[in-house]
Amino acid sequence: MEISIDSVRLIELAESGCRFRLSDDDRSFLSAVLIYQDIPTRAISEADIESSEETATLAPQQKISARLLVWLCTDADAVAQIPHWGIRVFNAQIEGLLNLQYAEIDFPLIFRQCLFTEAIRLECASLPSLDLSGSHLQGSQIIELTGNVTTAALIATNLQVEHHVFLMDGFEAAGVVGLSGAKIGGQLNCDGGKFRAATGYALFAQGAEIGEAVFLRNGFEAAGVVRLSGAKIGGQLNCDGGKFRAATGYALFAQGAEIGEAVFLRNGFEAAGVVRLSGAKIGGQLNCSGGKFCNPTRDALNADGAEIRESVFLGGGFQATGAVRLSGAKIGGQLACSGGTFCNPTRDALFAQGAEIRGSVFLDDGFEAVGAVWLQNDVPLGGGMMCASAAK
């Protein structure tokens, strides 16, 4: 491939400005970085979605130094050479810690189907968009800005992204992905991503602000806690088909979150651990039809004090092993549990004491409860109540 004059100039800048020796792969990368290339996305098959194992083995064709990428993003002379479409990398191994803390980056960063040997650090950084689709982050032990030592794949506390963040299509993280306090103008899309933490949090986005939707669907898998407490999400929170598995405690923790549209935990959604939506404000429906919530003898789904603008659907194959709590919740539509199974022997199966429900309550069409159902007389109902094939 013929190297352009601009590429030659960039290589010369790197050789004089970097405090390390460039490899042949580094030079090859620099010779191509100024040329726009379409980067394919990896199609996710049904087998990938159903599998809990790694969906792909990456075979990087080149190795790029993380220090070179840091130089490209932060050196004024280098930045002046980067085109408006940004840095686009496909099928490469990024060697070393990619440390871009506090960096102000004016162009997109796109790394698809890349293998990162150590963590990515983007605390307090800013950039137009971030795409790590199909990439594998092996993670490493780091010291956070708070002084905590953790095994992290991506730490982006207080990151500011003008448009979207894509951690999808086979993305894998071995270690926490931290987005606490991040501000993302578009969507956070983790469809088909696998987030695995040996202990603690898999995805930590407490207090994050996402202007559009959050997608944790279609093969999404978390081994560890997904924390969205206090987050503000302008669109929907869609976890259809997602698998949330925590060794102990919470599977999905979204207490006090504000979601502008609906929350979907349907169609193959599975949670092993508590799903906590207490105090959340949901601008649309809460739809858990066909979802499976498992946390025996404890809360499976807790939405105490939540405000749901439209209806709540806990039917159509919904299964809860553990308590379902809606105490003090405000539901703008109906509470539809038709065809749902609620199992919490010797304890509360469905507890909605003090809830305000503007529409009707449906406990029919195969509704089954093993355990106590609390819908006391002091529960205000705007519509009627239909019960059939109910408690055991």
C-alpha cells in the first residue's frame, strides 16, 4: 500500500515525539489511520445469544501499543493530523494500559473486535462517541481515583460522551465496567455483551446520565451486579432476553433511577438475585412478561415506592421464586398478573400493601401464587379486580 505524504508526516511525528521505539505494526497502523475504512460488525447468531460461553475467539492481525494511541489522542501535533472520523481500529491487539484520564478528545474512538491486554481508563475524559463492539477487554488491577484497588476492564467515571457508547455485538469484559457519573448524550448499547467480574460489580453506572435508551438485551450477560441506582435514562431501559446473575445479593440494582420511558424485563430475561427498582420513576410501563426472577426466600423483584406511569405486567409466563414487592408503589395503569407464577412458600409471594393502582388488577388466566398475596382493602383501585385460579 502506498503511503501518503500525510501518513509519512504522522510517522515522523511519532518517531520524534514518542518516548519508545515504534514496532512495524505501529508504523503500519499509522500509515493507515488517516485513510477511512469501513469496519464490519460481527453478526450475533441465535446460538451466540443462547450460549453462556465466550461467543468468539479473536485472532488479532496486528499489535498496537497503547502508548501510541495515548500519544495520538493527546499530543497537539498528532491530534491535528487525525481526520474527523477519528481513530478506527479493527481486529488488533492493544498492548498495555490505555490511559486517557482527563483527555479531551475531539474525534470518535472505534475499536471493533480488538483485544485489549489491560484496562482502559477514561475517567473524567470527554469524546464524541465510543465504540468497542466485539472487543474483548482482559482487564487488569488498577488504583481508582478514589484510591480503591480493583480489577477493571473499563473505568470511565465521570466520562462525557456527546453521542453513543457501544459495548455490544460480542463485547466481553473480564473485570468491572465502571460508568458512574458518566454523561452520555445518546444511547448506552450493550446488546450481546458479556460482563464478567470475579467479585462485586459487572457494570457500575450509578448516577450516570444517559440521554437516550439503555439496551442490555439479546445475549447480554452479567456475572456480577449491574448497578444503575440514581441513574437518569432519557429513553427506555430494555433488558429483554438479558441474563443477570450475581453470586450473592443484587442482580440488577436500579433503586431511585429515573427512566423516561418503559422498562422491559421480558422474553427470556433471567435474574438470579434481587431486581431492585424501589423508588424508581418509570415514564412508561414496567413489563416483565415471560421474565424469570429467582431469589429464593428473599425478594425476587422489589419495586416498593416506585412510580410507574403506565401499567405493570407480571404475567404471560412471568415466574418469580422469591417475593414480589410493590408496597407503596404508584401504578398509572393496570396491574396484570394473568398467567404469572409467584412462588415464595411460607412467606409473601406478592406484597402490594399501600399501592395505588389506577387501573384494574388481574389475577386470572392461570395466575398461581404459592405464598401470601397481599392486596388489602386499603389498596386504592381505580378499576376492578379479576381473580381466578389464584392462590394455593
